[in-house]
Amino acid sequence: MAKVIHVHLLHNIDGSRRKDWYFSSISAVYTVLTAEQVGATKNYLLHAGLSGNGTVCTKKAIIKQSTLISGGRKAGD
């Protein structure tokens, strides 16, 4: 299963009313958002324990890693 990084911004960023962002990796977060907007550097998040469905809270965002569930066969089929 694939992982997903959910970034919930506590405040709107300039030009966007969007508060929830979804990424395929921590590195992808920083292609769209800055460390200032997230409240943490890429290096910090890489070592903050997000693996295993962890959560990191900063003054500017809540960052969670989870497993993406996609369609397909049901367990036991």
C-alpha cells in the first residue's frame, strides 16, 4: 500500500483558501509549500517519526502520514 502525507495548515496561505494538502512523500511537500508555511524543515519531518502513521504538530500545521487505501479485491476474496 502507498503512503500519503496529509498537511493541514492552521492558517490560509497567500492566494489560497485551501487548508488541506495531500502528498506522496515528505519531499513532495516542499515542492509546493515552504518550510515557513509548514512550520518545519524537510529534514525535521524526515526524522520526526511520521512513519507508522505518525503525526507532527507545529504552530502552523498538522502533518500526518497514513496509508492510502485503493480499490481492489476485498480481503478474503
